[in-house]
Amino acid sequence: MIGYAIRRMLQSVVVLVGVTLIVFVLEHLVPGNLARAILGQRASPGEIAAFDRANGLGQPLVVQYIVFLGHVAEGNLGRSYRLNQSVDSLVAHELPNDLVLVGTALLLALCVAIPLGVAQAARRNTAFDHAATGVSFLLYSIPSYCLGLLLIAGLSIAAHVFPPEAPQAPSAAGVLGDPRALVLPVLTLTLVNVALFSRYMRSSAIATLAEDYVRVARAKGAGGWNLIRRHVLRNSLAAVVTLVGLSLPALLTSGLVIEYLFNFPGTGLTYFTAAVNSDYPVMLGITVLVGFTTVIGNLFADLSYAMLDPRVRYD
Amino acid sequence: MTDAGAGGTTRRAAATGEATGYSSRHPAEELALPAAPSRHSVAAAFTRHRLGVAGLGLVVAIALFSYVGPLLYHANELSVNILATNAAPGAGRPLGTDANGFDILGRLMLGGQASLELGLAVALAATTLGSLWGAISGMAGGLLDAAMMRLVDMLISVPAIFVLIFLATVLRPTIWVLIVALSLMSWPAAARLVRGETLSLRAREFVEAARVSGGSRPHNIFRHILPNAFDTILVNATFQAADAIIVLAALSFLGFGLPPPAVSWGGMLSQGSAYLLDGYWWEVYPVLALLVLTVLAFNFVGEGLRDSLDVRLRGE
């Protein structure tokens, strides 16, 4: 187990370095050169030379990459030319908001999806199961922004229940202080994930229900809720941990689109604004951050899976 | 679903309980492969799968609508008509016009062409590249396998939409740029899936026999691994198509898709949603419905194929 954990962590370090390499390649895809892109068409050759010197752009690519890697390791994600602010301070300001949105949605989705999936497995092929499968299949095929638009049309324009815009407070406390405005973005992101998680939970619980130990427990007279709770739920939960790790990229993607749709003050919206303004350092810095979140999330998922499921042996 | 993500395929594989690359590290999840059913019985099983048939029918209907539709229904989608902006459905314009006076029905057809072309091209390219990569990696084992899979991990870790938006600010997106970029971001999911299959196939006697009797690695991959992993690959391709269509729509919705005069469903949705408050329903709901139907159709086909190819499920 310790050996596996160390090996898995080393793998993650390799992947983290790989993510920075991808971002470095993207940075150098900017046509012409970065100085032109940032200083504009009317910059003089002298200004461009000064910019290149200040940013070390005259050095060989390998040296530039090592410098870049050093900056990332220090937590320095670059500097926004538009906002004249470091990307890490920009993001540090918004990350708590993202945590409120994504964290609440993830938690709610798990709270709904796990019991739903297990109930579907326990009542497999009944009308209830088919109905739940149908709904989750539909939810699963609606892109998140379409779902968000439908919710706005229904709950905000037709029936004035919730405002169509996310809380506009600058801090996470302020965002939490406006729960009514938080409902639609959180609900959209939750529904998206309920569809995914409940489907997975259903097939995982069906597999667990077919295990010998469940049959033994049944033969000994355990049944109903007790059997589900002690033998099925516990054993299927380990699989959900992996799923949460695997679904992180999708979750962050939905987050970006939903933040745009509801004008939610988070890193996704900042990424969008940076893209509109061609503010490359902000885009690249956030991309590094998103990649790191996924890698570290997956590492945690794999390690907890190994701890939760004693049958898994890694050599 | 729901989102735009090329991470989506991983998600979907996980959701349907299929083996992803991770399963190779979770031996408990590895299942013995059933004997491959004959193509004839697969076709028979698929035609009995009502959802699968409905999905296939829908895909065909959407393709006809997008490609044959414009031959029968002529609409000017190139010049702006400011005398007929945001016009409600009526005579001569069954679904009304948008804010530029373009005919919505005609635009739905053109947007369908872009969606289908991108979806199918990405599915084909990403699945081909991913399958080869996964099979080679799984058969090679050792250091090469580890190196190849780390590259897969890297690409999966960066959600496609972030890279695609960045590329759109740097290059002028054309359908080919989008196809290449999205394929490059989507193949790792297929690679993980096929590597998992390869690892379990490699341990089977017939592959073992082919190896000891001197079959070269390319021979084994093309003769034994890929044909036997074909079911998984095919099902994955349909889901990849659905995901690619969602990503294209998300990209256009955010304003980083194909520039005008190209028409995309996401762009129509983005423009129309600005008028949601004015009650111009024809600018939002038809395109929304068509987008969801298309994604649903590809997902149905994938489900149908998965169920009819999988003999373990067919008895039910």
C-alpha cells in the first residue's frame, strides 16, 4: 500500500510537469510573438525588445521552460497585462466562490444520486427504475448551458421564483449571503451530476447485490434496509470516490459554462473574460490551475479507493 | 452531458460502468470477455433494441434534415434583412427569423451540417488514434506503456474547452481547426479504454498462443487485439460523437466557435437567449430541442450497440 502510494504520487508529479508543458506549448502558439500580441500593432521595435528582455523571451526555449516551471512551483502563475495584477492573487480571490458553487453542487449531487442509484438497483426493472433511468438519460444528454437556460426560462422568467443572475458579491461570504440567487447555478450543476452519479451508482450497486457476501447475508436473514446499508451501500461507495475523481474535468468544464451563463464571479468567468480580452497570462495561469486540480483530485481518489477497498492489492 | 467536455467520454465510460484505464489497476473490476457474437446476431439484437433503433432513426432524420433540407427549402442565410428581424413564425418563414433577419429553419439545417460533420470526424479520428495508442501501450507494457499512459493522463487532466477557447483567441477557427484540436484532446479517453481491454485480452490463451508462435507485435495488435476490442471501440465512438457535438455547441455558445457566416447551433442559442425575456421563443427552443435530440440520438445508438454487443446482457 505504501509502495503503491509512493508510486502513484511520483506518477502524479510526472503528470503535473506534463500539464505545465502543455501550457508552455500553448503559450508559444501565439502567432507572431507574445510581445506583439500584448503590446499591440503599434509597439516600436525598442518596446518589443524591452518586453522580450523583461520576460526572458530571447532565451532558448528550454531555459524559458525551466524558468516557467520554477515560477509555477513558487505559486507564481504570471501577471495579467490587462488588469496589472498577478494571476495568483486574482484567482485566490475567486477560488472560494468556485468552492461554494462546485462544492455545494457536488455534495448535493452525491446526497441525491447515491440513495437514488441504490434504490434503483434494489428495485431493478420496475416502473420506478425505468422512470429514473429515463430522467437521468435525458438530463445526461442536455448540455449544462441548455439546462441552465431552461431553468432560467422556467423558474425566473415565467415564474419569478429565483433571480436569473448569480450573487454579485465580491467575496465568498457575500455569495453565501445571497442564497436565493445561488439556487439556479447550483441547481444546474447539481442536476448535471445527479444524472451521471446515479447511473454509475445503479450499476455499481447491481454488481454488489450479485456478490456472494450479499447472498450469504440474505440467507442468514438480513434483508431490506439493513442489508442495503451494511452490505451494499458501504461497498459501492468506494466506487463513487473513483467516479468523483474521474469526473473532475467535466465538473470544471460545466463550471466554466455555468459561471458564464449566470455571471457567477468565479475563475471560470474570469477565464472567459480573459479570453474575450486576449489576456493570455490569465488564461494560461487558470489552465495550469485547472490541470493541477484534476491531477491532484485523481490522486486523492485513487489513494482513497486503495484504502477503502481492502481487496485491491497493488504490486 | 452535459457539458461540454472531452473529459466527457471518461465520464460516460465511468457512468456506464465500463472499464476505463483505471480498471487495469483495479483487478477486481476486470471481467472475463465473453465470446464475440457474430455480426449477424448483433444486427438482430440491435434491431430488437427499441432505443437503439429509435436513436439510429433520429440520426438519419437529422442528417436528412441538414443535408437534403436545404435543397428543398431555400433560405437566404448570407445577407442581413433588417426589415424582418425577430419576426414570429408565419407564412414563408415556418420558424420565424432571428435578430439579423435570417430564417431560423434554414439556419437549423446549416448548423446541423456543422454539428454532424464535426461529431463524426472527431469520433473517427479520436477513436482511431486512441485505439492504436491504447493497444500499442497495452501490448508493450513496461516503461513504454508507462510513458505512453502518462501522456494520456496529461491530456485528460486539461479539460478540452479551456484549450479550445485559448486556441480560438490565437487562431481563426475553421471547422478543420476544430476537428483537429478536438480530436487531439479527445483521443486519450479512447486510449485508456482500449488499453484496459488490451491488458485483459493479452492474458488470454489465443493471444498468448499467437505471441509464442512468433506473431509480430503489429500482427497481434491488428489481428487479435483490435478486432476483439472492436465492440468497446465502436460504442466509445458514438459517445465521442455526442460529446464533440456538445463541445462545439458550448464553444459557439461562449462565442469562440466558427466565425460568421458559419452557422452553429450554439451560436444561435447564444443569440436567441438574449431575447428570452422578450418572449421570442422561436429563437431558443427549436435549436435547443434539436441539439438535445441529436445528442440523445447518438447516446441511444451507443446504448443500443453496447447492449446488443454485450452477450452478458443480451439474455435479459
